[in-house]
Amino acid sequence: MKIGLIGDSLTEGRPGVSFFKMLDNKLKDDTLVNLGKPVR
């Protein structure tokens, strides 16, 4: 399954703290696309 993550900087991730990487590690059989963009 292909899953798109849409959100702000929390979705995008920061070095050492990435929601995307945590999900990517748990959902090995799925394709994740990180569309998080920081609010400026």
C-alpha cells in the first residue's frame, strides 16, 4: 500500500525526531511518501 503523510514540520521531521521514520520502520511492507512541509 502507498501511504502519503501530509502535514507541517512535525510530519516532515527534524534530525533525531521523525514521525515519518518511526512509521517507516514499523510499516516495512508499505511505501510511505513524506509530504510534510514546515510552516514559515
